[in-house]
Amino acid sequence: MSRAPRLLVIAPHPDDEVLGAGGTIARFAKKGGEVTILTVAAHMPPLYTQAVHEQTVREAKKAHALMGVRESVFLDKPAVLLGQIPVSEFNGMILDVVKRAQPDVLLVPYYDRHIDHRLIFDACMVAARPVGAGKNIGVVAAYETLSETHWNAPHLEPNFTPSWVVDVTDFIDTKIAAMRCYESQIHPFPEPRSAEALRALALFRGSQAGFGYGEGFHVLRMGLGAESLVA
């Protein structure tokens, strides 16, 4: 590859990218890759005040800088109201960013309890089809989001079972520090969106794969040549 590898992470809301893939983002950037974060929904009116919206965007930019993100894109669509956007228009918004970012790796939210996550997952699957802009994406994988993914109804809804674990042992502290940037979103333990819960999940995922700390992903499509694994 003549250019730096590119990672696009699609986050339903500010902080989802850190919860699900903060260590992987930091590792990818540290190794010389270019990272773009697309945040689709926002904590904004009518459900939140404009002040809350502005705060979460500031927090996101601070967290992204800490992880080494190259570009942060915010669509600023009101949270929980994404269903009011026509499907073709909504899918087009996601596809436009995929076309521009030209990712080699695309990380998307898992199809879980939050309606925004489900709608964005569906749009991501359209954008990631192996035609057009999606044809050159080598890996498409879904990440888990503490406080949502693990609240699916067992066996009635899809359960998150990682088929790929990234070793983030050297980046777990960066992940936790990035989450602490979200002062409006991080909660005290034993709430799931806490530093302790994040570290515990990473410890568990790492132990599943023989790492100190890991982040789990569900691979949706992988089209890499075998030589790509020799690195």
C-alpha cells in the first residue's frame, strides 16, 4: 500500500467510538494509520439543550486529539430522532463520508438495544456493500458499546460474540483517558459507562485472546489477501 492505511469509525453518539474502539483507534494512529471518526447523532434540541450539544462536541474533539484522530466529522442529527429522516437520505449521509474517507477498515456500531445504533448499523451495511465505495474496504466489523450492547434480550436479539480481538494492552490507559474527556457522559462505578467497567471489559476480552487488554469486534466482512496477515 503506497499510502497510510485508513480507519473509519462510525459512532452513533459522542463517546461510542471510545467505548467500543478507543484502544484500537489509538493503536491504529500510533502505528501510522489515518483515523476518521464520523459521529452521526448529537445530544441537541429538542431532547437536549444547545449547551449540552456544544459541550459534547468539545469533549469529543478533546478525546479524538488524545487518541490521534486525523479528522472528526459531526452530522449533528438529533439523537433518537434519526428515524424521521428518509431512509435514502440517511443512507446517503453515511455513504458520502465513506466515499470521502476511503477506509481500509470500517468499524460500525453493533445492532443493539439503542434505536440509533440499529438505524446507523443498517445504513453502514448499505454503505459497506462490496461495490462502489465499499469495494476497497478490507475489513468491516462491529464494536460493542457498554450500556447498550449487553442489554439485548438473550436469544431473541443478536448477542455480541467477538470474532476478532485487538490487543490494546499498550493503549488501555489512553482509552480510559479519552473516556474521561467526556465529563458529561462518563459515570461512576458500578454504572456500565464508567472507567472501571471499561477496563474490566478490556481485561476480559484480552483474556479471551491471550492479551493483557483487548477490544472485541464482530467481523461482518473480511476481504484481505492472505499476505496481509504477515505483518
